[in-house]
Amino acid sequence: MQNRVLGDLLNSEDQLTLRVRQVIMVAAGILLLAVAAKIRVPMWPVPITMGTFAVLTVGAAYGARLGLVTILGYMLVGALGMDVFAGSSAEANGLSYMMGGTGGYLVGYVLATVILGLLAQRGWDRSIGWMALAMVIGNVAIYVPGLAWLGQLYGWDQPILAWGVTPFLVGDAVKLALAALLLPGIWKLLDRARG
């Protein structure tokens, strides 16, 4: 049971049923990522978007492999020009948007999804403390390529940390706490239902 993630609870012995469920999960995950990216919660110093929360939660709930398929599907939908990213719009979308200032963060989304999936497969999603640590690691995996991208794009003499990290720390702490409570809470509910 320790190597299982929440998404594995929908597995089936029948391969066709399993594949259909996985396709539905990927589609639902892409939809969740797109909707969450557009949710803006007023917060100081900048509004919180729920995109990173969804990325990290999908990674943990789906595991590394299905999470990777889901996040790559999300990136493909965005690359095709659909308005699925937090800062995208009808005018700013597709590959040109993805190659702009948020490009490194999108790469970080992919890395974070896989990392959270791997950690969840090791049982980190079952305890609040381990899940909080997994979320911190996932956030670092988003910030590092995001900052590197900003530095390359705009120059290292610019206030990269002030642009790409500092304004988001308060919101990320709130999302981290929420996810650290959510996934272990779901596991506890499932354990009670089974027992």
C-alpha cells in the first residue's frame, strides 16, 4: 500500500477499464489545472493563483507517471493556444506566451509534478509533516528554473528575486499548508471508510 497514490485507488484488473479511467483522470487533471490557474484569491502583496497548488496536488495524487502525462497534456493544450495559464489570455497565449517570463516556471511545473508524484509513491502524502516538506521541495523545483529563466531572459543584473519569488512567498505558504492538510486528510478518511 505504501507505493500507492490516491489515483491508484481507481485501478482495475481489466486493462481496458484501467486505460479508460486513466484517460478520464488525465482529462480531469488538465481541466483542474486550467481552472485552478484562473482562480485569483486576493492576498498581499499579490493575488494568489491556485495553479501551483493544483500542479503539486495532481502530482501527489496521480503519482509520477500519470502526473507527468497530465502536466505534459496541460502544456500541450497551452502550446496549442488555449487560454489555460494564469497569465495567458485570448491575446497572449500559445508558444509565444510560454517562451515569455513564465516559461521557466512552466518547466518547473513539470519537474514539481514528477517530484511530488515520486514522494507520494513513497508515502509522503500520508502525513502532514512529510506532505509539507514535499510541497516545499516542489515549490523549490518550480522556483529554480523560473528564476534561471528570468535571469537569462532579462539579465542577472535585474531584481530577479524581487520579481520571481518574494511577492509569491506568502501565497505559496498558504497553498502549502492547504495541500499539506488536504492529501493526508483524504487518506485518513479513506482509511476510516475501509476500517
